Amino acid sequence: MKRDQISIKWTLFTYLISFVAILLLILWLFQIVFLGRFYQRIKTKAITSAAENIAKNIDNKNLTVLLEEISQQNNMSIRIINDQGLDLCGVELTPNSIIHKMPLNKIFYYFFQIQKEGRPTFEIVIDERLKNKRFDYKQFKGNFHPAENTKTHTMVYAKRAIQNDGTYILILLSSMISPVDATVETLRIQLFYITLLLLFLAILLALFISKKISKPIIEINKVAKELANNNLFPVSVFRGRGYQEITELSNTLNYAAKELSKVENLRRELIANVSHDLRTPLTLIIGYGEIMRDIPYENTSENVQIIIDEAKRLERLVNDMLHISKLQSGTQTLTISTFNLTDMIRDILKRYQKLVEQDHYIIHFIYTEDVYVNADEVKITQVIYNLINNAITYTGIDKKVILYQNEHQGFVKVEIMDTGEGIPPKMLPYIWDRYYKIERKHRRAIVGNGLGLSIVRKILDLHGGDYGVESVQGQGSTFWFILKTVTI
């Protein structure tokens, strides 16, 4: 089974059980397998330290007292012999101590070995004196061990020292290494039951923890699948709790769900609005075409012009939809050039002259001097066109639209103001969205279409310019953008 197909609950369960198993394995290794080695290492360190202490105090007048203390504290026998083989002092902790029964040839062997190797000598002696050859092991029953299997291990340490008078002496220390077999057997039985108990508790704890941690994640995954199947909810649907990361994930997914819900609503509104904007010119084209076909005297130039105007409106809508799709996909590039922005605005306003004369619109352009900018002239023209068209569509009954151009510290700010109904403050962040409407029925534009502001945003984002809108309900709105000027 692949790793990404395993449930998080069982993954956590496996990790926790593995962790407990590793801890138990380490416990067994240290308490059973390595117990004898650790014990021997500790005894070796203790006997070496005691020999060093005795060597440093070899001429101390209270040496005998020191030997007694060392012997009692470390449970070891001590014997000090000069280079003639004579005993100077010592402590025999137990009867028949190995170093006190040691023959002279062995003692001189230690002298010679230390002198040859230049370091103390250490060995472990196996004493089998308890072995009884006449013992009949057949008399023992069950789990008793015969006495002949009993052996004692004694650690013998020999170190050479020099007295103040230059005499070489040999310091012998011996310590019995207690048999650890019985201890190991006791620990083994204890650890067996402890292991069973800990494994049982670990399984219960692992099941509890894995279920508790995985439950909110599983619930979030379930809701996310419903969300992926377009089952959008108007309220927060992710309720992951219990841990900071899960709570943050839940809040993030709730935010994403709300945004997706908004996108879904905008998509539906887009379809409705596009259908409306496509249907209206098509209805007029079909209607006037049928009239001109069925009624001979209606075949006039005015009716033909209406059909042409509506066809052009339809063409603009399709072109704008293609244009904004290219802008959003990132395939559009800028053709940068230096041009007169003021002169460009004046030329654009001349094209609205017919609208001013026929429909009595009032369009003013207020500026102090001509300014030049370094930008894409075609796309900036489209920005100004769309902002003017938007102002004309939503201006008030006085049909007034005012353009301002202000230059300040190397930047020019262009403002397009209308006198319409204004925009509620909470709706201002969304007006740049494609086909977004301010909680009112879709209004057919007098010029242009509902894609204008979205195109404006995309073009100005490509230029890296600032833009925005200021609006007061009942007084109108002012759309603005800022570009960097250049000196000619």
C-alpha cells in the first residue's frame, strides 16, 4: 500500500507504537544485555580511582586509616608490598582474599609486568574454589543449579608507586564482581510484565491520541470534498478545533469557501449580464431586420443605422471580453512610448461631441498644462475611454461629467467625476470585478459595457500605476489613476 493511501489515524498510531517499542527495546538492552558490562566498567573505574588515591598518600602517616575507609566504601581488599616482597600494610575485607593469598612469584610478576609495560596491570581472576567434585548434581530437582556451576569473578588491580625514600612498592587491590545472573533473571521477569503492561497502555493511548488528532482533519477533508463538488455553503462550514494549526487551517478554508461562494455568485451574475448585453443588440438587429423585410417603406437609412450601431455594440462587447481574457491570462504585453497625455484626452473628448449635442451631456476637461507620460498609448487610451463611458452611464440627471488633470512632483493624476447615485462604502472594493453591480438591476450602458472597470484595473496593474475610486452616496463618484510624468 502506498504511503499516501494510509489514513492519518493509523499513521499516528504506528508512529506512537513504534516509539514505545523503541523505548522498551532500549530499556531491555541497558537493563539486561549491557548490565554486566556497565557493572564491570563501574567497578573498574572505582578500583582505579582508589589505587590513584592510595598512591598519592603512600607516605601519609594515616595511610592505614585511609585504607580502611577506601576498603569499606568500595568493598575491596588492599595489600601494599615493597620490592622485597614484604607486606607494609593492607586490609583483608573477606577471608581468603586472592591478593592476600597470592604467592611471591605472582607478586614479582606484577612488578615485572608494570615495569615492562609502564602502566598498571589489571585482570579478572575466576575462582572455582567452591566447586565440589564429589557433589552429586542428580540429587537436585527442578530449577536448582548444582554448586559446581558457581564461579566467582575477582577483579585484581596492581599499581607501582615510589615512596619518599625511593623505595618501589606495589599496591594490590581486589574486588569481587558480584554475579549478575540472578539480578538479570529478576529484571528479565520484571521487564516482561512491565513490557506487556506498557504495550497495552501504549496501544490504548495511541488509539486515543490518533483518533483525537485525526478526527478534525478527517472532518475537514470530508467538507473539502463536498466543497470540491460545488456544494458551497453561505456560512462557515469547516469546524476543525482542538489544535492551533487545525484551527488556522479551518479558518483559512472557511475564508476560501466564502471567496469561492462570491466567485460562484459573480460567475452566475456574469452569465446573466453577458446574456443581457448580447441579447439586447441581437433583439434590436433581428427586430429592425424583420421590419425592413416585411414593411417596404421601413427600409430607411435610420433603421439601417440602428442595425449598424447595435452590431458595433455587439462587436465591442465581444472584443472587450476577449481583451480582458488576454489581460487575465498574462499574454498581453505593453508597448511603451512617450506621448502627450493631455492632448490624447482632448482628442478622446472630441469623439463624444455627437453625444453632447444630441443627448445634451456636459463634459468638461480641467487642466493647467500639457503633460507627457511614458506608457502604452493604446492601452491608456482604452483606460480613459472606459472611465468616461462609466461616468456617462452612471451620472446624474444633470448629465454632467468632469475630467481633472493635476501634476505634482513628477506624477500626474487623472480624475473622472460623475454626479450619479454614488457607491456604498462596503461595495467599493468589489467594483473593479468583472460585471460587478452595486446591488441593483443590471443597467445597460449608454456607451461601452459592463467590462470597462475590470479592463481598467488590469491595464493599470500592468503599468504599475495607482488607481482608485472615491464616492459619496447621493453625490456621485470620482475614479482616478496616477502615472509618472516625463520631461520633454
